[in-house]
Amino acid sequence: MYVNYMSMVDFGQLSIPRNKLGKPPRSANATPLIATPQKIDSSHVPDLFTPLTAGALSLDNRIVMAPLTRTRASDDGVATDVMVEHYAQRASLGLIISEGTFPSPAGKGFLGQPGLVTPEQLAGWKRVTDAVHAEGGVMVAQVMHAGRASHPDISGLPTEAPSALAIDGETRTAAGKVAYPVPRELTLDELPGIVDAFVTGSQNAVDVAGFDGVELHAANGYLLHEFLGATSNIRTDSYGGSPENRIRLVVEVATAVAARIGAGRVGIRISPERNIQSLIEDDRDDVIAVYGALMDALAPLGLAFVSILHPSPESDFVQDLRARFGGPFLVNNGFSDATTRDEAVALMADDLADAIVVGRAAIANPDLLRRWREDLGQNALVPATIYADGALGYTDYPAHGEAQTEQN
Ligand SMILES: Cc1cc2nc3c(=O)[nH]c(=O)nc-3n(C[C@H](O)[C@H](O)[C@H](O)COP(=O)(O)O)c2cc1C
């Protein structure tokens, strides 16, 4: 199965104007809620290669493997042998965040996506986490309900979302590319079931599948993000409208999962202004209100981390979110171009993050920690094999000093 990765949903079309650095322009009326943080003496700032304690998670270094959907699971959503090898190869990174995994059948968003539902799926993940732990790694499961980005031909169930608004575009089913469906609007009395799915999935991830914790996926246009977004959530009940209402489900999920597995094992991913999957966040004032309220509501929970995907970590907006959350703040600034070593080093030196989340460079470099620590250079990503079958482009990227394979 060859799929152009640029066509996959996490890398959909950006619809906001971009300057030549690939960053969205600052809104003229943006009103930072705190002043730009003062530059601090960088000799006291931890660098990429120092440990970090994030709640109950002890990271040996501050390079975090981003959640990366790779569609290598079986049709039943069970992790395969190559997944065991792939993740174990990358165990030297301070923390591995798994690809998005579905906590309920309706939450499945991709063919070849692994789940956290059946005993077989949990046993499959246990093989992965055992292998990662044997290599000294730390790994959390990204718990992801795809919301309106799913399709009945993928999940076998009606597609569910905050509002009956379809994504403009196509997804890939076994029959090929098809338009995203108009989702069913979740009723008020169904929302506790969504919270329960995240809680049960997270508990199973930790208790049965052996993960060290979870990352709640509230980013990139999937269900939790859809509740946050003004263009995807047009509900008129207590889960729509005001910022307080739009953050309600996300806060309920985070609170309930933290209560069940311990806040120190729970992180959450957000991607304000990602502008993906028809979820457009181009009103800076609204974005500040929603994500500011979200950070204020999450702060007292004592979560392990917030992970943010945003092109401008240095902005007042992002640093204000960091200050409001007050705990470990993981940053991924990759958008059009993959995160580079120099960017990661600079983000840490400028004290803009507590750890750096790295996607495409981690795909192409199983020994990314050593390569970046010793500045050894790195393998180039081969986009054509991102969603290939099996080992190709997955477990066959060479470590430094190993022979390059034909595919790479
Ligand atoms: C192949 C691929 C799959 C991805 N899958 C996920 C995913 O499952 N969950 C998620 O939150 N982000 C996902 N992303 C986004 C990455 O986590 C990351 O934010 C993005 O690659 C930008 O970082 P980079 O510039 O270091 O690659 C994916 C990105 C790529 C390239």
C-alpha cells in the first residue's frame, strides 16, 4: 500500500497565508495576555540531552518521538512484529509517544491503525512496550478518537462528531479515496460515553498494554479538537458556543483519565491554529480565549505534560499558554519543514520548551539521540515509503555507521 504522505490527514492543506518561513502571520489585533518572557541566562537552561521529570515519567533526555501514524497494524488493529521492532529501535529517545490509537471502535480513523479496545490489541501493544522497556525506553499511548475524520467503511460504525459538519476533502478506505461523511451529531447523553471510552482506553493502555502513560489527542482536527474549534463545533448546548463550553469535554476527559490512572501519567496534545481538516482557527482572539481557558482548567490537575504543535513557539501566545499550564511543556514547531537539530537546540537554549517533539527526523533515524548529541548528520526521510507495507521505510533506516539499504 503506497500512499503519498502529504495526502494523509495530519498533513492536510494549510489554509492560512504563510510567510517565507512557513509561519502564519501574527494577527494584527493579537493581545498577548502576558509580556514576552525575559531572556534568561542560558547557562542555566537544560539542554536537549539532560533528563526531565514529567509527572510520573522520567525522561533520560528531552527529545520526544512524536506520535506518527504509520498504518502497520493488522486489519484487527493489532500491533505487528515490525511495530515492535520500529518502536524498540527508537527507545533511546527520552519519550516515545505512540501513533494515534483508538479507544473505541467508532474512534478508528485509518486502515491499519492500532487500537486499545480488544484483548488482542492490548496484548499486541504489550509486546511493543515490553520491547521498548527492555531497551530502557519510556512510552505513552496517544489516545485518539478520530471524530468526523473517520468513515463508516473504516470503523464499521456511523461517524460521530460535535456537529453534523463534514470535513471538506477525502479519506482513504479499502475501496480507495472517498469523501468524508457528514457525521452524526453526538447527543448530550452520549458524551459521558465518550469520556468513558477515553478512561477505559487509558486504563487498559497502562494496566494491560504496559504503557507508562497516555497522551490525550486534542489536536489536528480529531474529536477532542473538534469540540474546541469554532468551525467544527456549532452546538447550542453546554458543550458549544463560549470558550468555557467548547473546552468542557476536553477538560472532562482529562480530569476523568487523570482520576483513573494518575495525573502524572497523563499528557495532552493541542495544535492551536493548525488549520487542518476544515477546522480553521484564524480568529486570534477566539483562539487565545479557548486555549487560555483550557490551560487554566488543566493547570490544577497536575498533568505530566502539555504537548503543543505550533509554528511559533517563541510567540507571546504560545509562551502564555506555557505559563498558564505551569508544568512540562513539550513543543513541536514542525509544519511545512521537518524539525531540525539546530531548531531543537535553539528552542531549548532560548528556554521556549521543556522538551522537543520530533516527527519526521525520528521516522528516518532510529538513533536520532546519538546523531543529534554527536552532531553526526542524519538520514533523509523517504516520503514514498511512509505508509508502505511492513519493514520498508519503517525498520530499515540505518543507524549511523550501518550500511544504507536499497530502499533508503
Ligand atoms: C506520517 C505522519 C504521521 C503522523 N501521525 C500523527 C498522529 O498519529 N498523531 C498526531 O498527533 N500527529 C501526527 N503527525 C504529526 C507529527 O506528530 C508532527 O507534529 C509532525 O510530523 C511535525 O513534526 P516534524 O516537523 O518534526 O515532522 C504525523 C505526522 C506524520 C508526518
